[in-house]
Amino acid sequence: MSLSVTCLLKKQNRLLTFLSVRHRSQRRNLGKPITAAQTLEERLEEMNFKDPKIHFKVDIGLPQPLKDKKKETAKRIEYLKNIKCNAELEKLARDNELPVSLEEISNDWSKTNAPLHIKKIAEYYGVYEHLFGDAYFLPYIQMNINYQHDSQEVPVYRGNIIKPYEAVNSPKVEFEASEKSLWTLMLTNPDGHLQKENSEYIHWLVGNIPGGDVTKGETIISYLQPFPARGTGYQRMIFVLYQQTCEINFSFIKSVSEKIDLDKRTFSTFNFYQSKQDIITPAGLAFYQTDWDNSLTEFYHNKLMMPEPIYEYDFPSPYIKPQKWFPLKEPFNLYMDKYRDEKQIAKEFLLRKLKKTHPFQKPEPSLKYPCAVPFKKSTPSWLKLEMKKERLRWGRINDY
Amino acid sequence: MYVCGTSKNLIRNAINISNITRYSSSASTEDSPSYAQFVYNRNPRNLEKLRIAYKPAGYHLDKPGREFWHKLQVTTSKRHVTASVLHHTGMVPILATTAEWAIRKQLFSTLDKMAYITIGKVLAQRCLESGIFDMINTYEALPGSKLEALLQNLIKSGVRLEEYPRYKSPHPWDRERPEKPWEHY
């Protein structure tokens, strides 16, 4: 008796000593020590680093127009001095009633800062990257592009949104140029090719434009309205203006016909520019974005003579962890459902729906108080959940 | 809508394509050879417009956070006011400053309230012309201040100073099916 008691006490002692000794936590610091660790920002920067010796851009545009900077600054200083002396202006400015004209600002802007700003926004929209690869240009020539829709003007700027029904007819293009100069105007869509990845459709090509009058130019590829497929989102339509040094014979791509042949319109600006780079220089840029509208259904059927394509964004499929033989603490119905064939589930839902629908009778009215309808006593809980989902229209029932 | 069986395999084999929008067609390609099963939209702004694109997560301890596509930035130097739009990649696609001659020309002073108002109007105009319609604003302007005038003029000219949340594609077992933002034509 006494022996067993001492034995027990000993055991307890051991247990007590085990509990009272301080053990080092098994949880170590996660990741590297603070001195060596990087923040997310630093890591991303390292990951996305591009060597400037390899990834540099080449300027293929016109040279900067010459200006007498000294004269210009002197003029500006004089102008500002005049403003500072004007007491009336000061009073208006103090009362916040200074008449500032936005139109004048955008006019002056197009003569001064516009090329740099347009280049920035074009880089942001990936225009140079997708048209010219590793090259860029500063658009020193400003184009005024206006579509006519219902006697209203729809201007093209730098990425504004224009619907296809507004862009049915070719736009009016104006730009300033000397009389003897020759130009080429191009409208291309790098986003909407229905067959090939990384290809473009050319929508309009006018060559040998004399003195900035587009109507006098030679139409090489006739105008085609934008036709973004349904569900593909916003596509860029890019106008590029090239300056020619001499007249070009465009017979190698010329195709002016009433019938629209999409294969013939497959185009690569990069190859086009490469073949003619000694003669043409990109000088102007404007673009807009366009997405599907319901006027296009008719266009696909009557003009393109094809069924209208409908696309949907391809979301990445969700991760489902590998199935276990003995999943613990998992509700069996929800767990098993995750590993079933989606098509089979869809079929079941559809069959159940079709069973209830009658071609000639009104559908059953929905329950007024769906949560108040009692279940049968013998209903198992998993079935109750399914019924509840159906009554409240939760989950998969919305898909079918 | 259903993706047909063959395309499902393709999805599994696909590598993560950043920046490229990939779309699958609902019809089978055999009936209509005039278009392919997959279309790739290269427009880098497309997913943001459709509200599918990611906003950078991982900076939730920073204040203000970085969960945005576009953000308004207003900086004041000793001489000039600059308002710009910042993209989360660090790009500054749009900028309006009183240092520009086009704007400076019409102002009396480059730092008074009138300058802020003008900058607000010009930035809004440039945003709309470039297809940027909303951005977030992290500034809290005092009532009656110059900054408030700038923000008000931005709003008045048609720029939203908040962004929509990202659309997350629902899993088949989720309860809710949120509305798809791109299905309003």
C-alpha cells in the first residue's frame, strides 16, 4: 500500500517538474531575420527589375521642332509682368471670378506640352509596346478627329470611350501640314483579333495624303467600323499618322472592295513600319476605346456574314484540395459536392427545374414567407439545408 | 454560361497570363470557323474597366493603404500646384500643373484659390479625355480651403472620387451571385 502511494507521488512529482520547467517555444521567427528580410515592395522591385542595358526604348519619331527658346522666354516674362501690373485681374482673382477658358488652355497645351503628355498616356495604355515593340515616338503633330453621329460631333482624344454605333462612318481628320508634304493615316485595333493572338485588324489606311487633306489621299484599305466581340471588354482603336518623305506605291496591300474580308485585314504595324522605315516616320497619335453594343449583332450578320461570337472572361478555376479518404470535421454533403462533376450537378438542377416548369401554365408563385414553411419531421438535416437553399434562392440555383 | 469540355482542359494547362485578358467563347468552334475559341484582349486597362483586375493587397498595415487602381495626388511646392493621377504600378498617366504655360498664362497667381480651381477643372477634362472616370481620394479638405475647391471642381466636371470594389468571381458553392459589372451595355 505504502509503496504504491510513494510511486504515485513520484510520478506526480515528475509530472510537476515537467510542467514547471520552462521550455523554449517551438515557434521560431517566421522568415529571415529583420536585418536580411525584404519588404514586399523591395521584393517586387527585385522581381520586376529590368536591365536598362537590354530593355531600352528607341525613339523613331520626328526630331523636336526648332524653337527660339530665348525669344520665347523673354516673351513669356514680358506677358507675366503685364499680368502682375493689371489691377483689375488681381481683383477678379481675389474674388475667384477670373475668366479661365478651358478651350484656350487645351489649344495652348496642344502647342506646348501635348507631345510629352500624349506619350505618357500612350505608354500607360501600352500603345507603343503593342504596335512598335521597343520603340516610341513623340507625337508632334496634333490631329483633330471627329466622328459624325446624328449631326453631333464625337471627338477622339487619348483613350476616351466611343460606342460602335457612333463610329459607323469614317471620321473627319484634320491636321496642320505644309502643302508639299505627304502623309499616311492608319487606324488599327490590336485587341480584337478573332483568330490569332498578338495580331491586329487594320480598319482604315489612307496613303499619300497631300498637305493634310485626308479626303484627297489614296484610300488603300477602306474604313471599317469597330466591331468588338460581345464580352471581350474594351478594345483600343489607334490612329497613327506617318510622315512620308516620298510617294509610296501601296499596291502590295491595297484592297478596296465592298465585301469585308477579315483575313485580308489581319495586319502587323511592326512589320509594316519595318518594311517602310526609311520612308515613313510616325508623327501623330490618337486613340479611343470601344466595347460591344447591340447595333453590332446586325453588323455581324449582314456585313461580316457570320454568326455573332459571344465570349466570356476566363476566370481561373478555384483551388480544391485533394480529396481525402477520411475527411474529419467536414460536413459530408458539402464536402462530397466539391468533388462531383460540375456537369452532372448542372444536369440535376436543370432536370429539377424543368420538372416544375409547364409550357402553358404560369409558374408557381414564390413562397411569401419561405423560412416559415415547416419541414417534415423525418427530413434529415442535410436535406433541410438543400430545401432551404432552394426556397431562399441561395447558391447554385441561381446559375441554372 | 458554359465553357465546353475541350476548353476546360485548356484552362488547366494555361499558365498565368498577366495583363492579358483571355476570353472563351460559348459556342463550339467547329460550327463557325470564322472565329477562334479564345480571344486575347491586350488592352492593359481593360480588366480595370471591367472591375476584374487586382488591386494591390499586402499593404493593409500602411496608412493610407494602396488598394486602388487610380489615386489623386495633389502636391504644392513653393511656386506651383500640381495635381496628378497615380496608378498603383507607379505610373503617372495624367498631370496638370500651374507650371505649364498653357495654364500659367491665364492665371494671376499660381498658388491662389483660382489656381486650384483651374487645376481641378483641367485635370478633370484630361481624365475624361483619357478614359479615366474614377479614382480614390485620400485627402481630407478643410471646409472653405483651396484643396476643397479643387476637389469640388473635379467632381463637378464629372470625375468620381471613389472607386468601385473589385468583382470577385463567385465559387459554385458560394451563396451570393454578385451582379457582373460588365453586363451593362
